[in-house]
Amino acid sequence: IAMVSNCIEYLSHKYGLSFYEVIKECSKELIKKGFS
């Protein structure tokens, strides 16, 4: 879980996204991988 939150923080800083925007994007990717 710590790795995931670190990843989210890194991405939010890198792309200037809010925490929730990053969560949404990650969720989309997980859904795509889960249902492909």
C-alpha cells in the first residue's frame, strides 16, 4: 500500500495532477487490464 501511495504522489507531482485525478487514471488502467 505504501508503494502505491508513493507512486501516486510521484505521478501527481510529475504530471501536476491532483491526488484524485491520479486515482481516477489508475482506476481506468486497472479496469482496462482487468477486463481485457
